[in-house]
Amino acid sequence: MHAHDQTLEMRSYARTPMGWLVACFAVAGCGSDDTGNNTVVVLDTTVDTISVDATSDVDTTPSDNLPPDFGDACSENDDCSTGFCIETPAGEFVCSKTCIDECPVGWSCKGITSGSVDVIFVCVPETEPPQDTFTPDTTEPDDTTTPPDTTPPTDTGPTQPLGNSCDLDPGVGVEAFFTEPGGGDWPDCIVGCDKEADLGLTEIDLRTASASGSLGRIDDNQHTYDVGVGPDIDVIAIRANPRTMLEFSVRAASADSPLDPVLYVSDGFQVRVYSSDVAVNNSCARTVIAYPYVSQLPIFVAIEDALNYASWTPGGWTQTAGGPSYDYTLRINTAPFAPTELGTIAAPGQSLTPSGAISSGGDIHYYRFMAPATANIGVTLTATGGGSTFVPAIAGMKTNEGQLVWQDVGYDGDGNGVVTIDKSSFVVCFGECGSQPVEWIFAVYDWNGASGPGTFSYNLDVRWN
């Protein structure tokens, strides 16, 4: 964690009340220089790679003409004799080669971009990615047929069915990255600025495209917002299927880049999750969130440089940073929604008392239990370990009609390690739901979004008061 982070992180939520959020996303911008030097193709959310595709099913490449490490596992371009380490549809990284239309059987010749002005064609495997990458709920003796269980032993699925993409080299997998649209610039805001979001074009739609992220840049141009001239802050609209877990990670495109990224996600109403450094000595910004809407509403990812973020005031910015070397890689990892199943609370006085821990910056743990909609539910979190930068937070969800909209958030504002939310933090049904149990969902996360040294542990008390 950089020296600025603790101050930076605490300021982040001084900026998140509703009144500021309107300004926040009226001042959120996107980054690449206006010359479009790092733009190769216009964003096309109807394809699964880049919109240039010269696929051939004919095997015209004898195996003895392939590079000796063709198809071998790699982690960065320097691992390959050809200099091309690509991401496969299955999420693995292998060495490849350039092509015109000649690739071995099972490989296609596809156009990729690595941030230059040219499209390069390389051989890409045609295998389909696996549909599920997590262990499904298991059936044990005395289990009920549909979780959450009401009789022990209970099923406890993974709380975080995603990896940590900050561990990946930002220079690989570019065949699935979108470049900044509109002449090299993501929108500056949702509404209320010179470059408003054009939803349906300037967005990444994970429902129709197999994209793993985007290439971008924090530029050094002047951007005009409702509070005046400011720096570049990229805002990207994201659409996904309801109850899809999304992991976002942003890191500088090269080791010598001065970019120190900050990442925050809004559901369109308030900033919900935030991250600067994912861990000590790792300035990758990372966060996860469950896609909330059953409607057509997107969520928004905002990216900026830490120096710009820290210098913001309600009247504008005191200094700005950005330029040609401030390129970044945004990765998006998806997985099925898999909350920890707590069981059922059936009567007043009953409680559930799980424990948990957060070990990586930007993590969020979802929990689900069953109780009547009329139950007077309260959730209390007590921190049991972790550094001073950990600020416990609980978000209650609106779950009617299958949504996962953030209804209300409580956080440890006085530093005593305890935070509580009550029934008002949930919306579990509309109208009369009767006395039958319905699902209640809440999330636990670090308000600061950056997990300092060690693991932050906690106990939960979910109770019908």
C-alpha cells in the first residue's frame, strides 16, 4: 500500500454522499489522448474478440513449421519465442504466432490489438471456455433439496468464486480487450459534461460479448465538468446478466508507468465499492460486485489516477496528472453468484453466527439466509483481527424480483470494530409475502477497499430481534 493510500481511501467516502455522487459522475471522465493514438477499432459489443476476424478452418501450417513453443503455457510475451502470449477462450495463456490465414486445426487467425496503431493477426484456439469455474453446492445426508438448508449439516458454497486478476501480467490476453471508442476516449461522465456516456455504444456488454476487459489511458488533456476544468477520469458502462459476480482490476500497462490507478463502481445512484492498492507493494486497483439489476440498467466503473483523485475538492482539482505513458489494462472476470448460505431464521430470538475474513483488497463477501418478510432482522459485524486500515462495512440488499440492488450501508465510523444494520437496510418483497421464508442477502466488505498487511477477520450475528 502506498504512503498516500490511507488518506486517499478515507477521502473516498467523504466523496460518496448522494449530492457528491451526481457531481462525481458528472466529473468522471475517460482516458486516452484525443489523437486516438492507442485506438485500433471502434467498440463493438456484438463480437467476442476484436471486430476484425480472418478465420480459417483449413490446416495449411505443417507442425514442423510451427515455433517450438507454440501452444506452450506462458505468463508474459517475453516467455514466447514469437513475442505473443495470448489468452485462450478457456482463460489460459499460451504462446502463439502471427498468421495470414494459416493456423493448425483447432486454431483461428484473429485480429488483435496491443495498443499500437496496427491490427496484428495471430493464431487463437477455438475451444469454448468452461461455463462454470466453481464447485457446485453438494448434497449431504439430511440436506434439504434446495439450499439454504434448514437442517444441519448446511451447505456453504464459496464466498468468492473469483480469482485475483491483479496477479496477471497486464501485457497478455489483449485479443479480448476493447480499446477506447470515439476517437480514443471513454465518456467523461454519465450526464452533465461535454462527453456524456452514449449507452449502447460506449459500453461493455458482457451478455453478448466475451470480453475480458479494456485498454485505456489517463490523458493529460483538459476535461470540462460541472465544477470546471479537471483531469481525465474514465467512466465505462457495464451490462451483465443479473446475479453475475464481476471482478474488476486496473493496473498500469507497463512496470515503468507512473500511473497509480484508483477504481470505484457505482450502481448509477451512489459509489458502492472502491479500491486503490489491492495489497502491499501491489498498486493494482481491484474490486468485486454482484450485478444488481434485472432491468436494462448498467453499472458504471470509474478509473482515475491516485494523484488526481487525492487532489479533488468540491471546487475542482489542485493538480492533475496523465499523459502518453498513463496506459492501463482493465480486466473483467465473471462467475456465478454464490453467496454463503447461512440457513433459516424461523422465529424471534433465533440467530445465525458465522465468521469470515477478507484477505485481498477489493473483496466482498455475500451472505444469504431465509426468514419471513415480517421478521425484525438485525445484522451485527464485530471485527476480530486486522490492521487499522480495515473499516468494516455491511450492505443490505433489495432482493425482490431477483435484484441485488444495494439498499443501505452501515460502516464502522467510530473505529470500535462494530457495525450494525437493521430491517430498514433490506427490501425482501413488495406487498404481502405471508409468513413463508423469503431470501435476505447482505454483503460484508472493507469500506476502504484496500486490504493492508494481513487478513481482516470478523464475526457475524444475524438475529430476529
